[in-house]
Amino acid sequence: MKFMTRLISRYTTQATNLGGVHISETLESQDHRNVLFSMAASLRCLNNTKLVFKVPLFIIMRILTLLFRLVRIILSPISYLVNYYLGDYFHGLNERNRIKEDWYIIPYFLKSVFLYIISVKRHRFQTWYIFINQVEKNGDRLAIRYASPLKQKGEYALESYTYKETYDIVLRLSHILSYTYNVQAGDCVGIDCTNKPLFIFLWLAFWNIGAVPAFVNYNAIGNPLVHSLRISNISQVFIDPEASANIVKTEEEIKNALPNIKLNYLDEADLSHTLLNPSSPTFLQDEKLRSPSNLTDFKPAMLIYTSGTTGLPKSAIMSWRKAAIGCQLFGYVLHMNNESTVFTGMPLFHSTAALLGVCAVISQGGCIAIANKFSATNFWKQAYLTEATHIQYVGEVCRYLLHTPVSKYESMHCVKVAYGNGLRPDIWQKFRERFHIEVIGEFYAATEAPFATTSFQRGTFGIGACRNYGTIIQWFLSLQQTLVKMDPNDDSVIYRNKKGFCEVAPVGEPGEMLMRIFFPRKPETSFQGYLGNERETKSKVIRNVFRKGDAWYRCGDLLKSDEYGLWYFLDRMGDTFRWKSENVSTTEVEDEVLLSNENKISQVVVVGIKVPKYEGRAGFAVLKLTTDRDIHTISDEENLAMLNGMLPFLNQSLPKYALPLFVKLVNEIKMTDNHKVLKKLYRDQKLPAGANGKDKIYWLRDYKEYKVLTNEDWFGIESQSLKL
């Protein structure tokens, strides 16, 4: 292990002479050392390696390549003999230590990082150049496939575009955007679009021009939508007809609050005719404008909105570093290549589909296949039609699919790998066995997080883990990722010992996941945070964790480790919860509930509560009324009239997934001595009638009407004959 440490440390910290400039100087001046995922920073601390050699980078790469080839040649016959005589023993050893996965990942990691450093030096680190490279190498291979829905329900027309065709379309679209709409390099522009090739064409065209695309959530409406456009300094929004409804409803508010923003409603049919016409003019941006000298790889490649405790969307910065080298490594770890097709029904305005779907598979020269919307009934038909090798999921999707009738396409598809997050252990193997999936790629990631953790799980070992690598990589990652012990009395507070420092969470105990920020004085090099929201950005950074002056990114989620070093996701912390694959801000819901009936409601607490057989947590609102009357003296008819009177307002101000599904009226909201709401108390609410069986709970049936939650209703919810 010491030899490996010295070897990696030497090759990741020694100065390299490239075109008269030392890589060490470039890394120091531009803060690119952390590109190496702590190789240089951490291993240099461990070994105190000095920067003394000046070896050309291509020579180092050639030596490393030959070294690995030589080792493989030597080990090949040895491996055969060992496997022949000790196959069963080493099979078990590999299952526990994932030796093959380490051997698969490490050479590629070293090679990719070195090449990325070259791209930074050449100022060609943007993902646009990765796309260009794939056009040159894989021009005739498919880049995009789309199961376009037809008028007849459940029927699709398959649209396919090669890399060369996509490139030509993007250049034609770039001409329109530049000359018709005057989009310039450096502009921040909004994409308000449903899942379709147009979304990706717009995205790549903006990258060609040098503009920064902001992926607007087409479910946003009213003030959250206006806020999203304001905080990102968006100059124009390009609107797909299918996503235009909420923009239209909010247009007057947008014009009043942001009069300089241009709302461009696209005529998709007319635009498609131009884009598919080979004689249409094209535009390729000047590299000096697309990649100005002051652009660094931790600047925004795109903006993706995420909800938070502020009650309004936050504009998370997706850096070029994350979109390029991060997604490239992710794609390789998930065994993507130029013959892979990743099928997703997840919205492209989310990071899961955008970064870990589109960017990841394009980096490997493969194809992204998209569905306009997720359909449990037709999921496997779409996967079959698009010839998918990989599919994306969230935990809810897997449950939906397991509850669908058997389809002939379940056995006809080509899918080998299913990857995503939230697949619970209780259905892990059921999902794999029913749908003939060889590998589950459970990962942990947050939109704004510096890194993701992954698992490439076969067989029975590591079921449920979201971090599952070989022993060497696990050791290496321990330098940049950790789980810290939580306060025994409050699992939302990090524990600090008598010295004021944190401690690593013991095996099997919940701990908040932290990711190292390698340059504490300049945290944006690791964690870019949220555009225009310095307070929320700073709140995600915790300092003086293990020693004075260090800094770590707070994931805000609880995980646990096991004796093999695998990590398992437990729950979300703080004032957000996840429902229907979406993050719900309790503060936002509380505010909207109060606004819906300020005359009758004096205080609101919103939490997420567990519901049997459902992933995530359902919205639960606890209301204190302005009246002095005891809530037990108020009739159900009066309460239901009030709740259903609020519903039209809530439908206009909140997305469907954020509506409180359960409501309880109380005489008093329980508070701590320092006047903080005891949210943990309400998160533990027992349904259907509380621990004592006397609570009166109302529920939102079919998202249409609040009703009293009866035992019969609860039986229907538990048996899933009544859907939430």
C-alpha cells in the first residue's frame, strides 16, 4: 500500500513540462489540483513528496500505459493458473474486495485525469469539445434516440440522430439563436422544455455559442418561477410548446418583475423543418469567444434548479469540471461505451438525467434515449424500441414497474444495467429478477455536490449499498469522503467532542456525509454552490471538522457504513423531504398554506412522513387555527370546507408532488425551550389515527378533495388499492 501511495503521489504531484509551462504551476495558479479527486492534495500530505522532476506528460502517460500492459501480460498466465486451482476461493475474495472493479477503474482514472489536465492547459475543457471529439470518432453512431408518442396511446415513433446529424442540427440551430435571437457568448439563457431531442439541441447549441443554459423546471409556476429567472440573471427563455402552460399563466408576473427578459415561444414544427434542411445556414462559434481566457473549469457549464429550506428554488452551479471529467468517470464506472444506450424517463431539467445520463453516455460515445414522460405501463416497450443497454431509475420508478401487469417487452429488452438512487433493499432483488437485470448501479448524488458515489452491484453481495468499490478505491475515497457522528439527542445536528472537532461515525451508526473541500480559502474550486445565494452556499460548508481551518461540503443526508466499507443511504436531514422523485421544501409549503387562508390559520408545520410501501416521505401539514375554540369542538364539515377552500390556491402555487397529502389540526404546535418547532415529533406521526388512536387526520384523496382518513381508507392505502 505504501508503494502504491508513493507511486500515485509521484505521478500526480511532480511538475510536468508541457509547452514550457509546468503543470504544477498551472494547477497552483488555477486551482486545478483538486481535479484529481484528492490525489495530489491528500497523498502529498501523506508522503510530503517534493516537486523535483520535469518529465513531459506524454512520456509519463506512455510509461504508465506500458506499465499496465506489462503487468497484465505477466499476470495473465498466473491469473489463469490461480483461477484454475483456487477459483472458488478467489471468487469469494473478489466478491468481498471487488478486485476486478479496482483493476478496471484505476488505469482509466489515471489516464483520464492526465488528459483532462492537458485539456485545461489547452483551454478546451468544456464538454462541447468532448462532444466534438465523439463526432469525429463516432460520427455514424447514434447519439440520440427518442420514443416520440403518437396520438394512439402507448404507440411511439422512433426518432434517431447520429453524432454527425446531431452536430449539423446544432450548428443550424446555433445560427438561428445567434442571428434571429441575438444569443451571445456569456449570456445566461433559459431552456423551458419537455423531454425531447429539441432540449438537447438547444443545450448543445448554447454550449457552441458559449452561453450558459439554465434548465427551467416546467412544473414551476408563479413566484417560484419568477424567482428562478431572477436569481440566474437570465436574458431570454426558449419555450417548448408542450412546456409553455405555466409560463403563460405566469407571464404577467414575469413581465412586471423582470421586464427585460425575452420569452421566446418556439414554433416546433417550423423550427424542425429548418433544422432538418441540409441547406440551412450554420454557425460555429469562434473558440476565443466560446472559451475566453478568463474562463475556468469551475465556472458554470449549466444551471440546474433545486429546492431547499429557503422555500424557493436555488440555482445550483454545474461546473465544467463536473460536466466533463466527473461525468466521464461516472460513465466509465457504470460500464458505458460507444455501444451503450442509456434510456431515461427522468426529466432532463434534473441533474440525474442531464449529467449522469446525457453527459455521462456522450463522454463514452454512446447514445442517450429519452421518453417524453415516464410511463410505467410502457417503460419496457420504450426500452425495447430504443435498444437500451442501461436504464435510469429512482426508487419510486422501480416500485411502479413492479406493480404493473406483466408485459412481453420485459423479456425482449437488451438492458443489462439499471442505475439510479433510492432502490430499497426490500425490492432490490425482486426488481432485478423480474426484469432480468444483471447489474444494479445504485449511486448517491446531490445536484450541487462535488462528487457522487456509485455501486456496480452483481450477485448478492452489497445489496442496498450506494458506495461499493474495491478495497484500494475505498481507501482512496476515505481521504475525500466521510460520515460524521451525529448528536445522540438530535440526528440533525453534527456531534462535536470536547476539543470542538467532529468524529467519524462508527460502523453501522447514522452519520452525515461530508465531502472534502481541498482549498478552504477558495471553496468554489470544489463546491460552486448556488448562483446569487451566498447565504445558502455558505450554509453547505462546515469548517474546523477534523482540524482547525479545514472545510467540508455538507450533503445534508444520513448514511451508514458496514464492516466492508460499503455505504448505505438512510434518510434526508433538515427541512426537505423527497416525494415522487422530487425534493419538497417544507418552508415553501408552509408559506403557501398560510397564504391560502391567513384569516383562519395562525401557524403551520410541514414535514414528510413515512407511508408503508411508498418511497420517500409524503407531505404532512399540522395546522394551528386562529380561533380560540378547541379543535375537538369543530365539526368535520367546517374543517373540510376550510381545507378544500384552500385547495384551488395551493394547486396554483405548488406543484402536485408538494401538496400536503395528510393534514392534522391541533390546539398547539409543540416547541422546544428555545422556541424551535419539534419537527421530529411530527415526522413520527402514526397513521391513520396516531399512537393513541384518537387523532383526527384528513387526507387528499386522488389529489382532488380532502376527506377524513378512515380505517377503511388506510387499509386501501396500505394495500395500494387507493393510490397516493
